[in-house]
Amino acid sequence: MLSTITAADALARLDEFSTLIDARSESEFALDRLPDAVNWPSLTDAERIVIGTEYVQVSPFLAKKRGAALVARNIAAHIEREVLDKPKDWRPLVYCWRGGTRSGSLSTVLDQIGFRVHRLEGGYQAYRRAVIAALDELPARFQYRVICGSTGSGKSRLLQVLRVQGAQVLDLEALANHRGSVLGLVPGRPQPGQKQFESRVWDALRHFDAARPVYIESESKKVGDLRVPLALIERMRASPCLRLDLTLDARVALLLEDYGHFVTDTAAFCERLDALRATRGNEVVNAWQAGAHAGRTPEVVRELLVQHYDPIYAQSMKRNFSGVSALLAELVWDGSQVTLEAAAALAIQAG
């Protein structure tokens, strides 16, 4: 009952499997993995170092024997921990780095138990190549509706409400763990690596219905340190736009709420402001930092919007998004949930 499956076939049938099992080490798994995969290492990071050292410095034969014992012990632990309660119709997909020994050993044992097991041919490397290929063509299948609007206008909040109202939403900032500006890194939530970000984007896209529009924010080519797939950026920039408007006072209030960690941690706020010295100059940034230390954070935020973010955003939109010159709709809200929900409903109607 043990079968091998190509990466292209696996990507198309991913939801058919009960569990996606990554047999690589914990560090390999952390860098990137198939969507919702679980990690059952055949060898841990520490064990791989021990076996690799013995292979090079002592004997390949002895290293293989020691490695086999470790793999057998680890597989036994995985089965005792994870498999004893699995029904007979449980269907796992197992993979490792290249689709070799590590996934082969685990697959064979699971197959001998009587499960219908699939092993990914070529392993993670084949999956990665398939994702890259998919991200070149998948974005073109969909019609996008780009939510634009000045910094602090609530674009991310609108996307959340759109999703609640049943719209298809691709929230790149959520996938990237970043709010898209120099101040956008969320404390305690580091960004994923580029490969994992691309896996997240592909996984979101594959679930969309091409007959319905996809709502997305007017991101730049990078969200924090992560590059948005080129085919997606090109498709976004040629798509119709909807603009979300909020008064300056309400934008300041929203940003103070969303970036509350900077309000309470002035040192962190000022450290991030240092990144603007190249564009705004030392004198301006020093004044902003002095204002923050003096407890005038709302004033600093207002000046950041008026002097820095708004002009840059307006120039970028005019230069990069053709749809901004003929908007599908202008969405206005006042900072309340009721008016945001109304704006989302209008966006869906316009889309």
C-alpha cells in the first residue's frame, strides 16, 4: 500500500491526506515545510551532528549502524506518541529532504502497520521547486481588488471585515508577520523566512475560487524583509483599486492603538525611528525622538504621517498602481466598527 507521489500531484491533492509528516530535523522544519505539516524527525539536529561526525572521522559503516539505531528508536517514539489512536483509514503523506532514507524508513514502518501511505518523491526539494513554479502562474488565475489608502487608514482592518463578510482575502502582512512599514515588525512575532512566506502565499492562493475577486492591500515589493512573488506584484499593480479614507485625527488614534507597544516602549520607538535618518535627516528624526521622550507621541505620529508616510505613499501609488486613477469605489469610515462594516459591504458590491 506504500505509494510514491510526485510534487506536482501532491500539491494538487494535498487536502486528501490525513496528516503531512515531515521527517526532517527540527531546524529544517522550522525554515519551511508543507502547509500544516507536523514534524516527526527521523534524526534530530543533535543526532545528525553526531552521526555526521562519526561518518567523516571514524567510519561510514559504523555511522550508518548508529544512525539506524537512532532512527528506529525515534520512529518507535513517534508511533507510540502519535499513531496508536489513528484509525485504519488514516492516510499520511511522508517526506524528508530529498525523499530518501529518512522518509523511506518511516513510510515503510507505517505501511507495514497497514496504513495507506504516500511518500513524496524528491522530498521537500521537489515541493519547493513546485511551489516556485506555481507562484509564477497561479497569481494570474485571479482577479484582484486592491485596497489602497494612506497609512493608518485601516486597510488591514478592512481586510479582516471583508473576510468575515465572506470575501476572498489575501492578507500579505498577516502572512509575513509584518505591518509593512519601517515600524511594522510586531514584537514577539518574528517574520518567517522567505521560503516559508512563499509557501504561505501559495497555500492561500490555492484555496481561492477564480470566479470570485480576491481583495488585497496595496503592498510594495517587500513586506518587511520578505519579497512578494513577482507575478503577484505585477498582477496587483494592474488591478482595479478601491480607496479607504479616514480623517487624520482618526488615523493617529488608530495607529496609537495598533502600535501600542511603541507608546509604552519609547526606547523601541526611537530606535525604529533611526531607520528614517537617511530619508528625513538627523535634525528631523532627533526632534521626533525628543518629542516621544517628552510624552508627545501623538504629535510625533501626526508629523510622521504628514511629513513622511503620506507623501511617499501618494507617490508610490501614482507610480505603481494604474487602478488608482479610476477607483472602483471610495470607502469612507469614521473609525467605528459600524462604518467599517458598511465600507466592506460597499467594497464587495463594487467588486
